[in-house]
Amino acid sequence: MIIPWQELDPDTLDNVIREYVLSKLEDYQMESTQMSEWINQVKSQLRSGEAVIEWSEANESVTIVESAKYSG
């Protein structure tokens, strides 16, 4: 199920994005300024529709996926 990112509290959105970024870059050491850049990049992808926030009932988890997953 897709969760509209606009409906999330800004702090919650940042936390979802932060967890997504960390899961993609598990072993990558980054500074807080780099994290801010990644968060802004993911927000841009959400705004443009390239990515969506997905709730998985099976896993009871939230993640960010490419919107192409839902097209076609």
C-alpha cells in the first residue's frame, strides 16, 4: 500500500528517509552533512514521483521504493 508522503509529519518523513538511506548504505561511513544531502535527494524523488513510500502489511514495515514498481 502506498502512503502519500505529504500526509506524514515532517519529522516522521525524515526518519523514514533516514532509515531508508541507512539500509542502502549499511557499511558507508557518512557525516551528518552527507545524510542531509541524501535526505534531500530522496525527498526530491518523492516530490517528482520517482519514488513512493510503501507500507508492507506482510512485514509490517515502511520503506521507499521506485514508483515504477506500481506502474505497468
